[in-house]
Amino acid sequence: MKIREFSLIFALSTNEKIHFDMQKQLLTLCVFLTSMAPIAHAQQSDTVIKPSLKYGKPSMEELSMTTYAPDSAATAVVLYSQTDVRYDMVNGEFRTVYSHSVKIKVLKNEGTSYADIVIPYYNREGGGSKEFISSLDASAYNLENGQVTRTRMKRDQVFTERVDKSHMATKFSIPAVREGTVLEYKYDHNSEIYWMIDPYRAQRDIPVIYSRYDITIPEYYDFSIEMRGGSLRVKETQENLTYTARGSDGDMIRIDCNGRHLSFTGEQLPALRSDSYVWYAEDYMAGTLFELKGIKYPYSAYKSFTRTWKNIDEQLLDDDDFGGMLKMRNPYRDEMAMLLLKQLPDNRQKIAAIFGYLKGKISWNGSYALYGGGTRKAIKEGTGNNADINFVLMSMLRDANIPSYPAVMSRKNRGILPVTHPSINKLNTFVVAIADTDSTFVFLDGSITDGAIDVLPPVLMTNQARLLYDKPEQNRFIDISHLGRNQIRSAVHAQVHPDGKITGHRQTSYAGQHAAIYRRQFRGAKDSADYVAQMENDRQIKIAAYRTEALRSFTERLKEEYDFEKQTTTNGDLIYINPLLFTHFTKSPLTQSVRLLPLEMPYADQYTSSIHLTIPEGYAVEELPKSISFTTEDKQGSCRYFIQQQGNTIVLTYTYTFGNLFYASQDYESVKRFYEMVAEKNNEILVLKKL
């Protein structure tokens, strides 16, 4: 059995073999071990608000809370979140039990959503190591006429459902929850997959007043521990553990060992709310990750599970649903003759022809995957995930003598790939790297619907993709975060009329991501007339003679041009005009006063506009915006606004570039100021006065 995309981020894909090995060694363990003492719990720290840490005992202070001073926007706050992790022995095998207890105060009506709980767990169809939920309890507490009213959740309000072949979920909604409620729930998460430990996430998308995670690990399991967030207190001690198990002769025996006791505590943790400028907030949350390095049972040699990326490469290539699919026969071998590839002048045109044909045969179903277990079904049904399409693409490219290789990755919205702690379970998809020259690649992916060669969905443009190809001496990690050129280049020639009307012609070239966005928006409209009507409404103009070039072509660039009419503001002898005519940013996209998370941009960007604006006869310039050029502190973002009068024509050149895709939270204020200056220049007004 293989564990793929497992909810525990350090799952081992060969767990059944490990499970069998451990069963044999645990039998030896049951016979030979000697005794020591039980677990001690870490001291709980005081907090400013001092929530009650006793389950079922909310305090009057908690029930009376109406706001949370450190974060007045919070809709709810976690009063406490406590997890105790222990290793039990059942039928001669270890079992990990996570005892969770959570108490939340609902501060606003929107916060009632935190009463809807979903607990996912591993439970594969067909048997094998599994998990289950037990000892579930939940209640809501409200103040009514000065009295505390407790509403318990009933058993018939708890539902269990299968999520997929490998996962189940327990779902429930705590009743009687409203603004002002204190809700509380607890449960045990029992796991037979004892050689892995769930990650601890201390922070949430709402503030957390107190969080504690206690775990004692038997000495047989050697885990590396990675701390994240930097705001947790850690205490480590040695403890004595005692277990009982049935020996080989059927008698019960006592097993004594040392345990590594760890306690992690966080207090007054701010909310980390995901937004459009961070891909995966959990990468930055305070917490702890555990990774199994090795196992050492008594009278047995140390067995290492530390892996290298070379091990991961080999494991993937040995897998029938990955490496096996790289050898699959091209299902469209006979049909490829009609593509007339030999008549095309270069590889890029051949690649485009092959990909275009493939996308006509198999459409993307909206899902991403790493393995190709459903590829043959996708070929038959004409729809599949990106991995299915990518495996077929590589088979077609191979028949065209065009080398191609998978570049495996973690999508940006699924977390950072741990380069120093290799884990196959952090890989969740791949794109196709296609040899363009002897030393360069171009990239495609089956999820492309509006992109082109080197125009991938931004979620796949990661800085850590691992290339599986036949040059072992090369560094296999590649950065495709700056793939392609994303540009808008516009030229406008227009005439201002005495009544304030502007007529003119605009020609624009869209490249890379901007071309993909344009195609997606056009595809979302009913027809071209509907698309033009939307443009007219958005830009407050009238459009005539609308034309496009390469709109439906598989290219990284398209062009648009049209005649337009626009009404400006007049007041007596004055005409007020924004000389950009078609603005770039009228408001800064960065609106938070303070930011806790890093700033992650989707792609490098460039916008250029050249405007020639003829003023009407009998008018003169009363006020002209000032020319200016400014940059971000790291010089990776720049804006140039250069305006001048040449006779009766106003000439404006506007250029914006932004190249850095990551800024730490401490750099947020300077980037925010940059965008505020960009928006300010986009809103400046040219004033004409009648002579």
C-alpha cells in the first residue's frame, strides 16, 4: 500500500513494509525491555486574558467578552487549544493518540462559522493501518439573564463520511452558537500509523490566546523536529514510560523505556489570515513539524529512514504509476502523422502542434495530481487531471524525438517544498520540462487552458521544482517562478474636443500571464459583443472597430486594437483629464496597515503605455502633472511617469516594472508606499483652460 497526498505531511509511501518490519521488531521489544516511570505534563504559562484551562468550566470573564483588544477585527478568538499526544500499546503494537481540546469565543456573528468542525483522518478502503476518532464531546455556553446555559451536542448531530479512497472525515456543528457564545469541543484522534507524528500548528486564522502541545516519544523512535514561526516556548525532559503487552508465550509482560517529553507553548498568538498576496499561510504559522529519522529497537540495529532527494527520485521512477507511465505507448501515434511535424520549422511550433492536438483529445478536469493511475481512463473518457495529460504529452513528444522530463513540485498553494528534509508526500504534481536547446527548457502543463509555452498557471510557477532527467551531475532543482515575460504594452493617440469628449485609437499587446487573463475573460463572455460591452462598462468608454490578433492561437502573445470615445469632466472654461486615459492602478492593492505574513507576488510584471493627446484649438495647459521616477528600496520595482507638452500635443510615457516575488513582512511598509505612489500618479489630472 502506498500513502499518497497523506494528511500527515511526513507520511512514508512504503508504510506497509515498514509496518511489517515494526511488527516483527515489536515482538522482540515485548520480550526484552526493562522498566521506568510515567509522563509528566509541562507547566502552563500565564496569559494576559487568563482563559480557564479546565474543560467544561468557562469563566464569567470569557462569557462576558465582547471584543479582543489586540485584534478588534477578530470575529472569534481561540481561548485555548490543547493537545496531548501519547503512545499506547494495543495488541502488541504502538498506537498514537492525540487528545485535542479547544475552546473558542464567538465575538461577532461571522464567527459562528467556527462552530462547524471537520476532522479529517486516514482510513484507506481495503484495510491496512488506519485512524479513527473517539471520545467526541462538544457544548455551547451562553449567558441568559445572568445565568450560564450549556447546550450539549447530541450524537445524532455528528456525521462521518468518506472523502476519498484514503480519507474519512467526522463533521459536526455545535448547536446554540451565536454572537457571545463560548463553544468547546474535545476528541481523541487514534492513529495506528505510530511512526509518524501530526504537525502542530499553534496559529490559526483567528487569534489564539493560549496554545499547548505536549508529546512524549518512546526512545525507539528518532524524530527530527523543525520549529516554525519563532514564537513558541519549548521545554524538553526525559520521562519514564511503562507499557504492557503479551509475550511470545502468551503471558502479559511489562515493557519499560525512556521517553523524550516535549512541551510547546504559545501565548497571545496573532491571527494569520490568508489573502491574495500569500500562497499558503500555514508555511509561516508558528508550529512544529516532526520527521522520522530512524528506529532503534533493543537488540536490533538502527534503521535509518532519513532520505535524500536522490532516494525520492528513485522511488518515483520505480513507481508503476509514475516511472511506469514515463514509458507508456503514445495513444495517438497513428494520428500524429496528420500534424505534419516535419514541415514545421522549429521545435516550438512542433511542441505547440502536439499540445494543441492533445488538448483537443483530453480536457483538464480541474484537478492536479502527481501519479498517473487514471491516465488510461482519461484517454478513454476525454478528461483527466494534469498528470494524466502530462504523461500522454511526454509519450507524444518522445515519438517526435523531442526530449522531455517531469519537473515535480509542491504547488504554491500547498506549501513550500522542504529541500533540506526530503519528503515524497510534499510533492503533489509535476509539469513537463521540454528540451528547447541542449541547455534550456520550455515548460507546459496539462492544466493550461488559456496559457501557452512557458505560460503556466501561477500556482505552478514555483522556485523549487525538481527535474527528473538523465544528467546526474546537474543540479536538479530549478526555479520557474519567473517563467516567461508578462507584459502589457499600449499605444494611444487621441484628440480632446472643446466639449470634453476624447476620441482616439488604442493598440495594445498582451504577453504571458496578461494574454492568458485576456483569453480567460474573453472565454467567460457570451460572445465578442458581450466582451466589448463589459470593456465599455469597466473603462467608461464607447468602442468601435474592435479587432484582435492571435486571440485563439496557442501563443504567448496577442494584440487588441479599437477606436474609442471617452467623456471627461468640464467646468466652464476648464477641461479636466487624466492623461493616462487608461489607468493602471487607481488604488493601491496593498491596504493592510500592518502585515504579519510575507508578501508573495504571483509573477513578475511589466506595464508600458505611450499616450499622445492633442489638445483642442483655443485651449492651453493650465496644470500639468509633474514627471517623476521612483523605485522600491531593493530596486526591483520601478515606476516612471514622464510627461511633456510638444506644441499642441501632450506626450506621456508611463512604465511600471515589478520583479521581486517575495518580501518579508518587515519590508511590507516600503512596498506599500511604492504602490501608493503608483496609484497617486495614476490619479493625477491635466487641466486645460480656454484662452
